[in-house]
Amino acid sequence: MRSQLAAAGLLAATSASAAQPGMQYSGSLGDILGQAASNPLYTYPTQLTQGIMPKAFHSHNDYWRPLPFWSALAMGAVSTEADVWLYNGTLHVGHEQSALTKERTFDALYVQPILEVLRRQNPDSPFVTNGPTKNGVFDTVAGQTLYLWVDLKTDGAKTWPYVVKALAPLRDAGYLTSYDGKTVTPGPVTVIGTGNTPLNLVQGVSPRDYFWDGPLPTLGTEFSNITKEVTPIASTAFSAQFGDVRGTGGALNETQAALLKSQVETAHAKGIKVRYWDLPYWPIGTRNAVWRTLWDAKVDLLNVDDLQGCADFWENLG
Ligand SMILES: *[C@@H]1O[C@H](CO)[C@@H](O)[C@H](O)[C@H]1NC(C)=O
Ligand SMILES: *[C@@H]1O[C@H](CO)[C@@H](O)[C@H](O)[C@H]1NC(C)=O
Ligand SMILES: *[C@@H]1O[C@H](CO)[C@@H](O)[C@H](O)[C@H]1NC(C)=O
């Protein structure tokens, strides 16, 4: 993990203060290559996420990773997810009640780290004359939004107002994708409520800077009133739609393939992106076959538990 972060510049960026201007070009090629973190010539303000190419991954159960948010960022995941529980007015992050701690709050694990990255990607600079900038978390593709899914585990109506409040630091900095009742203005972070998030606290509310995870299978029927202004990305459980595909090594039969096609087409016709969760994670061959099938069917986000496995898969997607 440490080496991943170092490669991503996440550690190097913190030790960039030892500037040695006189040392440019000195020593061997090895010495010059070794100066990357200390020579001001080879450092720049927004290099925290230098070289990380954004990938269409959703970091599922992200808070389980060694470093929630940071691990997924280092891998280039454009989408991340926090399960939140409301206790005494504070949102705690974890998969189940036994996993919660006082310190692991939504603010500490997600809001503040994201804000820190965005501050670094949007520095005060004499070179920016039409600022302030609204760069996203990825230095390589500044226009890429980060999808932040907030999965409400406690009562939706009671919990959602605390989520809205907890987003204030990102909101005040102007970093949230927003909707004014007519148009969506893209920002560095797009918040999507899921789990117990009540539809009526999102749909019909404007202005707002949060969205709702729409039910993919019923976008054409029961939930036909859902627009892309409410749901930028819809989702559903792969297992519930397609059953257990391990017997076929992940291959879909004609009926299943037709269902996948129709769900993706219905969503895309409305300008809504698509994600399936609860994918098989083993055997690896089956998992990769499912990722490939979904990708070929134009699913927009691959749900990922094993970030490294998906990064390797991504390299070979071609
Ligand atoms: C919530 O507050 C009550 C009353 O002060 C306290 O007994 C309880 O331990 C608190 N729960 C948590 C998770 O902090
Ligand atoms: C949209 O449809 C859903 C599902 O039928 C319903 O619960 C919701 O109230 C509808 N929203 C509006 C604004 O009519
Ligand atoms: C496809 O697979 C599903 C789930 O296993 C099954 O219920 C269905 O009968 C199959 N359809 C065809 C055409 O084989």
C-alpha cells in the first residue's frame, strides 16, 4: 500500500519542501531521477495525483480498505462508497454496527480527505487569472467528477439531513455537482444517496447538490419519472437480475443477455449511467468474464471489491 501511494505521489508530495535549486542536473542519471521529490524543477502544485489515470471503477465497500478513499484514489477509481450510521447526531462509517468507532466518521474518512485533495488540485496561483478553478481529484483529467455514494444504514428520513449538513465543507468550497431546478452544473464531487435515502428528499428538491441512486430494472416502468437530474447513475444487484452465473463461468444465456441489453438501453436513453453490484468475486475467471460482459454491454461503472485485480484487468481491457 505504501509503495502504491508513493508511486502515486501521495507520499512524495508531503516531503517536497527540501528544495535545492543549485542541484539541477547534478550527478548521474540515477541521481537526477532521484531528485523528483526534492528539486523544485520537478515538482508542481497539483501533483498529488500525478500520473493516476481515472478508471471506471466503483470502489465498493470502500471503507473496508486499509486507507478508505486514499487506496481507491491511488488506483484511479472515479467512484467510491461509504455506509453511514447516524448516532447522536454524528455519521459513523462501517459495514455493520460492530465495526463502528467514534473516530471513523463520514467527515474524517471522506469529507476532509476529499477536501484536502481538492485544495491541492485548486491552489491559489498567480497563473490562474480566471479562477477559482474547479479541478477534480485527478491531476490527469481535471474535469472528471468523483462519485461519492452515501449508503444510509439508519432511518432515511432522520439520517439524510445529517448527510446534507456533513457535506458543508465541500459545498462551501464550491466543489459539489449541483442542480438548480433546471440544469445540472458538474463539479469535482457528485454525491449520490443510496440505501435508505428517501426519494422524496431528493426528487422535487431544488436547488440541491446531491442525487439519488435510481432502481435500474424499473427505470422504464414504475420509476419512469426518474430523470438524469435525479439519478446520474442507476444501479441494481447483478445477482438478483442474472442469478448465479458461476456454473457457466460467467457467461450469460440469451434471456439474460437480452435483459442486460434492455436495462442498459433504457437507462442510457434517459441519459442515466449504469452500475451493477453484487457481482461474483470468485472464481477469478468468472469475475473477469462478468466484468468483460458488463463492459462490452456498455455498463458505465465496474463494481470493484479487489482494486488491484480490477486494475490488472483494466490494463488488458484494450
Ligand atoms: C449516545 O448518547 C447516549 C446518551 O448520552 C450515550 O449513552 C450513548 O453511549 C451514545 N452513543 C454513541 C454511539 O455515542
Ligand atoms: C416517482 O415514482 C415513484 C415510484 O412510483 C414514486 O414513489 C414517486 O413519488 C414519484 N415521484 C413523483 C415526484 O411523483
Ligand atoms: C437462462 O438462465 C436463467 C438463470 O439460470 C434461467 O432461468 C433461464 O431459463 C435460462 N434461459 C435460457 C433461454 O436458457
